[in-house]
Amino acid sequence: MTEILIRKAGKSDLLAIQRLLSTYFLDMEELEPEDFVLAEVNGKITGCAALIRAEFNGKEFLEIHSIAVHPNFRGKGIGTRLIEYLLTTVDEKACDLYVRTTAPAFFQKLNFTKIKDSEKLSLWEDCKSCEHFEKCTQYAMKYSYRC
């Protein structure tokens, strides 16, 4: 496979990010293009992921958000490269990095661990108020740095 370039996104990447996210019925949910990193193969944007700082109940935390890889490029290491890049960009103050995902096996390979529902409820307001919480298909996971 050709080289995968990982780079920060800019305003000019907005449409490409929106197209990629719409493949999985995701939207940018108040995110800016600059919140994203992109994967490119031969000049074509093939993947994206955002790292955001979130806050709930007075607790501030980092979350990987809106990760997507173009269906024609899945299974080629693009998602792994995006997450590995984000893991290296986290500032030293963060001890934990969270993600909500329907693909827990992917994140387990990258040393994320599942967290209990009680911790999930303490982090995300939308989980706390969701009528489908008991049947939720999203797993909450955590990557812990040595702090």
C-alpha cells in the first residue's frame, strides 16, 4: 500500500471531513475542522479523527471523537495510524483519554480498556439522559498514560 500521510486538518478540509463522516451517519457536532487530524493516501483524504477536550460535572477530560475511515480503505492500518498519532499529541497533564465506540476490539488492540457504566455516566451528560442507555451499543473505553 502507498504511504499514509497523517496531518492536521484546516478550514479548507471541511467538506472532505463532512463527506467522510456522513458515510457513517456522523456529524461534526460543534467541532471545527481544526479539531481533526486526517489520513491521506495519494492526496485523497481517507480517514479522520478528532481529539477534543470535554467537561461534565466539573471533570475535564480528553475524548477521541468522530473517527472514520473511508470504506474502501478499511483494514489497511489507517484508523490505527490516526489513533497512534492522537496518542502522541496529548499534553502531559492528561492521565486518561476516552472514546465511545461501536468497535471495542479495534481500541483494545491499541491498549484501551472498557470502563464501567457508572464511569460512563459520570463523563457524558448525553449518556446520563439517554432513554436507550440500558441497551446502548457504544462502549466507553479509556487509554491511561503513566501519570
